[in-house]
Amino acid sequence: MNWTHCILILCFVCYNVKLFSQDATNQVDAKGLKTGYWINYSKDGKTKLEEGNYTEDKKEGIWKGYFPSGSIKHEITYTNGKAFGYAKMYYEDGKIREEGTWHEKYWVGDYRYYFPNGQVAYMWNYNNQGKREGEQKYFYENGNMKYRGGWENGKVKSNVEVYDESGKLIQNRIYADGKFTESVTTNLQGTTTQPRTYSTFSGTGYNTVYRLDGKVDKKGYFEKGVLINGEINEYDENGTLIQIKKYEKGQIVKITPVSN
């Protein structure tokens, strides 16, 4: 074999390796169905949106999604084309935002949500129907406990312990049939009881609905638990009121930001 033949064979091998590497992604089978490893891009082809494997045109295994900046946005497990399995969501700086097991429409089992600084914000547990079940924990951004209590089928079952930012127990919130009835507060002057009428409301009439931390969530006139005329307060993750939504005839008519 002379040098000319060697060079021709080498060129042929290199060409086919390059061709194979180019064709190894974004393939379709004989039926025209997506198969193997795919990378999906934006319409202009410049931004990678997600990547993962297809089996007969259905997503399978772990798929990764990306922010426009290129940093990872999420990792979601697919089974037979449906989001069904372990999932992670990220902040754009790469830190985990939330993680757990996703079953197509809802979380099941252990679930965690994180502050941007990496500390756990919530440690929740969901039943197989996607409703909170068992012990639920909330934390401050410094890592100390904020709330702790038991849930059953999506409703508060037992008393909820409330802690201050230093981790000291300061209050027990009492629930009955999923409704907040009263709070027992411990301070330097001793123990006091502060009654509340509702934490949820499914009736018709004027009412005030309170959040888990005792702050007003909604107030006004309700029909079958739906606010018709009144206000809904919105808070940030630290519990600070940030805006008030005014409702008339079941529709938002005004949003008022709150300066802090």
C-alpha cells in the first residue's frame, strides 16, 4: 500500500467520523419519529433551550433546560413522554431553587425549596395525590426554624409551632378541622391566647382570612369561598406586604404597591 492509498483511507475515515458526530443528535427513525439524543434550540437557532433523549418521539430520562444566559434552569425526569420522576429547578446563578419528585401535574413525597443563599426555605411532604401530608417545616433565611406542624390531605391537622428568627418557640397556633381557631403566645409577661375565627373560608358573606403567620390574606365579601368584593394582600418570601389587589365583582380592578 503506497502513501497515496493511506492518505485516501485516512481522509475517508476522518470524514465519516465527522459525519457521524454531526448526525448523532437530532435524528428521526424510519417512521419520522424523534429518536436518540436531541438538542432543541430557539427559533433563531442561537439559544439552546433543552436537551435530552427521545424514544419514538417521546421524551425519556433526564432532560436539561437552560436560561437564555446558558446556565442550567432545570433537570426533569421523563417517562414515556411525561414529566414523571425526580426534578430539580435552579436559580440562574446555578444554585438549586427546588427539588423533589414530580408526577406530571404535582409533587409527591419529599420536597424542598431553597433561598437564593442556599438555605432551605421549606421542607414539605406530599401524598400521592399531590396534597401536603405529614410534618411540614418552614425556615428563616439564616437556617433557623420558622414554622413546624402536621398536615393531612392538604390541610393543617395539628398545632403549628411558630419560632422567632433566633430559633426560639414563641407561639402555638391551634387548628380544628383545618381551620385556625386561636394562637397561644409565650412572652416575658407569660402566656396569652389570641382567638381567630378563620384561616380558610368556603362560605358566603363578609369575612377575613388569615395566613399561617397570622397576617391578613383576604378580606371582603365572598361567595362560596371566592372573593367577590374586597382585597387580597400579597407578601414576599420574608412575609413583608408588597402589594394589595382590589377586587370588584370577582375581578381585579386595582393593584396598589406597598412601599417598605
